[in-house]
Amino acid sequence: MTITKRFWISLIFSLPMLIGMILMPFGIMIPGGEWTQFVLTTIVMAVAARPFLQSAWASFKKHHSNMDTLVAIGTATAYIYSIYAMFTNQSVFFESAAFVVTFVLLGQVFEEKMRNNASNAIEKLVDLQAKDAEVMRDGKLVKIPLSEVIAGDLIRVKPGQKIAVDGVITEGSSTVDESMVTGESMPVTKQVGDKVIGSTMNSNGTFMFKAEKVGNDTMLSQIVELVKKAQNSHAPIQNLTDKVSEIFVPVVLILSILTFLVWYVFLGATLANALIFAVSVVVIACPCALGLATPTALMVGTGRGAKMGILIKNGEVLEDVNDVKTVVMDKTGTITKGKPEVTDIVGNEEQVLTIAKTLEESSEHPLATAIMDKATKITIVDKAQNFQAIEGKGVQAQIKGQKAFVGNDKLLSDVTIDSELQKQMIKLQNEAKTVVFVGLNKKIIGLIAIQDAPKETSKEAIATLKARGLRTVMLTGDNERVAKAIAQEVGIDEVIADVLPGDKADHVQELQKQGKVAFVGDGINDAPALTMADVGIAMGSGTDIAIESGGIVLMKNDLRDVAKALELSRKTFNRIKLNLFWAFIYNVLGIPVAAGLFFAAGLTLSPELAGLAMAFSSLSVVTSSVLLNKTKIETKVQTV
């Protein structure tokens, strides 16, 4: 039976007793008196309170206690005593047991409603999927259900239609609204070769695209799965909460027993009054709000992040973010656009491009792609033989019996370069261009200058991070001169250049000696560093392995979202701490009142009022978490 059904059953059968309490001062009694109360409360205990009793008994058999233990003991004590009192002509408080169950369930209904709202927000994304697709089959376009689309299918999308699955445009162009996935409100222009995301909306053009990822492999499905995992994860602070609860419950039971003994044995209170004080202590102390503090804030924070295009994978990230001192960033594709272009060729252009194209045609490196784009008109006549990739340096092979090579300045230790080319190299590097060396038989014959310009938003993003007191570091495999030129342009504090792919994680580890480190990257070679860092932040345009390694994923590929992700994580974690404060303060202030310490001043707390106070404790925590949706994520700073 659902929590909501149990709550309504408890409320319906408790209401007659509430009405009876209200009418009692006017001399109007509930029909059937104590026997009616007994029947109504028995139904509440048997149906609505049964899960509390079962959970408490299961924990007891394992020598543990939980939040349900306090509810079960409090309500069972009130119920059993009332049966005894009914047969001995003493005052009963069946209504206390029934009301406590009702109010505890009220708090749980609030929690369930909030959980459902958070889950529904994510499930709505799934509902936005296209239901069918227009696919090329046997030379004809046919409409088929989405479930029958397979990777490799060619799919046509008309204006106003949803894109069925993830893929790459092969023909045509358009603008696409990707806001539902990335949070970016502006439509994105798409042309041949650009990737499209399933379930996003095509605007004004017709295009064909090749399906790459279908079913559970699509970006939308992965986003939904990531957010679900994050919402069900625990922040490390939750472990402290669980430990506190485990100690707290036995302590409360001891306090309850002491309260009963003091009132009954030493202060001469009646058995009924002493028991009321004891039961009130048990009920007011029930730390339900404590259990809600972390998961509710985590659900709201991760849900809001998903709407902003920021995926927070788990609760552990939230705590680590608070202590981050340094943000380390990869250069290519993170600070820069990641689409380098050839800007200059020094030497015999045709010869230089022919050798470069021959050696780089099978490489997927961004610089190789730039060279191939430049050399589209070059026809390769002689194939490369004995091809070999030299890690961190470049590639080499035999062309017409001559040893040819293309690579970076790490090759210069083995080859010669004349003074004129060396001057050109320095000039190009000072312009923040990456220089690729092309050589034959241990002699450099030409240079190819390639530039990957910084993203328009990088300077603002780094200024924002620095304004927050964070140290910024660029970690790149590019040469130091180029790296420093880019760093100076965007305002990076420190540069670590000439780093081999396998060494990035070692540099991150070294930086961690000075405090916690966040690493931002997008490539396969960034995966070890993303994993090594205290907080790994992967750009959404990056490789699957990089995204898998990051604790936070930025779907918009905007470096400004790093500051937003850090700010959102901090606010979520701070909200967890605020929730824990409210949860504890109710218990700390409520227990002395429930125990009767202020009885002489006329301030007391009956079990039913204690239950109501506990429900409001849960409500305050849930409300606090929901208000996280309204907090401002301020990250903008003025740049010059």
C-alpha cells in the first residue's frame, strides 16, 4: 500500500476523534465513547502504522534502530496503555497514537510528492522523444516506429519535426532547438558533418542524417540515467547523518524512560501523565527530517542542474566542490574551440602538404584533421610504408624509400633545422600558433602553422573563476610558447605545457598537494586526469570515456558553466547543511518541552502535538530544499 493511501486511511479514521476532542468542552461526546476510539485507532494501527512496526521489528532483530523505531514505540505504547486504561477506568489517549501516525505519514507524503515532482521533471524529457522516424529503406523513405530505427539508418527530418536519434548530418542544413538537452535557449545552426541530438526540435530546414546512437545509447537516455543515479546517490555527509541517527534513537529511548521514571517515581505524576510525557519525547525526537535533509536537497539540486545543462553525477561531488582551490583546464576543445585551422605554410607548399597528407590521412588527431582540410586538393600518389606513431612527438613512415616525418618540436633533437625556418617557427609560436614540422631524411623541409583560437566565452569564464578566489591552471600537451600565449590572452594564472597524454594525471596529483583540484577536459587523454582530480568536469562535446570519467558534465560545452556548476554544487551542499540544522533544531528545542521541563510554566507538548511538530519539521526541510530552485546562480564578472 502506498504512503498516500496509508495517510488517507489514517486521516479518515482519526478525524472522528479530532471532532470529538473539539466538541468535548461543549458536552458532546463521540458516539460509543472509548470503544469507538479503540476501533478507529486499531484500524489505523493495523493498516497505516503496520509498516512502521514491521520496520522497527526488523531493525530490532538485527540489533539496530532506525527512525521507524521511535514512531513504532511511541504509537504502540500509547495504544497498548490506552487498552489497559480502558479496562481499569482510567484516562485513555487512543487519539494520540492515531494522530501521531497521521502526522508522521503527512511528513512522508510531502517527501514522496517532492520525489515524484523531481522524477517527473526527468521523465518528461523521455516523453518528448519522437514516436517515429522517416528512414531510407531499399531506396525509399518510409515512416517506422522509433524502436525499429537502427544505427547506420539514413533519416530525413523536415521543418518542425523532432530528430529521432543521435547522429551526423549527411545532407542539407537547418537550425535546431537543443534547449531541452543542453539548456541553451538559442537555436544552433547545423550543417553537413555536424552532430544532432535525438528528441531535439528541427526548426526551418530539411536535412538527412545518419543514425549513430539509438535506444538507451542516445544522449537523452544517458542524461536521464545519470540524473536518476545522482538523485539516488548519497553525499558523504549522509553517512554522518546515518551514524547520528543510529546513536540518536537509543539515546532518545533512554531519555524517554528517564522522563517516565522522574515524573512517575520522583514527582508523583499519575501513570497516564508520566506516560504522556515519555511518549511525547519519543515522538518529537523522531528524526524523519534528518533523513530528508540530504536526499531532498540532492534531488532538487541535480534536477535544476539538468535543466541548466549541468549534469551532477553523484552527491560526493557536492562536498568535494566546497574545498576546491585550483581549477585545471585542458586547452584544446576546453579553453579553445577545438577546431584548429591551418593559417600558414612555410616552405614548398605542395611538397609540404603532400608529405603531411600522406602521413596524417589515417590520424584522428585535431591537428591532423586541420592539415587534411587544408590539403583537400592534394592527390596522394605514393602511399606511406612502415607507418609508425611516436607517442607525444608525431608520426613517421617511408615515402618512395625516403624517411618522412610530421610532428612537434620534440622531433628537433633528432633532426636539423636551418636558421631561417627556426626564426619563422619562433615568430609563429609567438602568435599563439602551433607549429607542425614536416621533414625528410632527418631534415626539416617546411612548417605548417595551425591555430586553435580561444572560445569567445573563455576569457569571461576564467575571470569569473579567479574572482571566486580560485587558482587557474592550463595543462596541455602543446608547446610552452603557444600555451603561454593562449593563457595570456584568456587570463590563465599558470601554464603546464609539453605534457605527454599519460602524464596529465601525475600533474594533477602534484597540484593536489596544495589543495583540492577540479579538472576540466574533453578528450580520451583527459580521462585519467578527470578521474584523478577531486572534481572531474567533462565537456559534453567530449569523448564518451571523458564524459564517463567526469563527476560533472557540461552539456553546453561552455566554459562559463564551470563556475555555474561549482556555484550550484556549493549552494546544494550548503542547503543540505541548512536542512540538517533545521532537522536538529526541532529535536533539540522540542525534547525538553516534551519531557515536561517547562510544565510549571504551563508549556507542555502532548504526543499528538509532538507528531504535528515533527511533520512540520519534515515540511520545513522539504520546503527549504524546494526553495533551492529559486536561488540565483550568480557567476558574471566584468572583464576588460
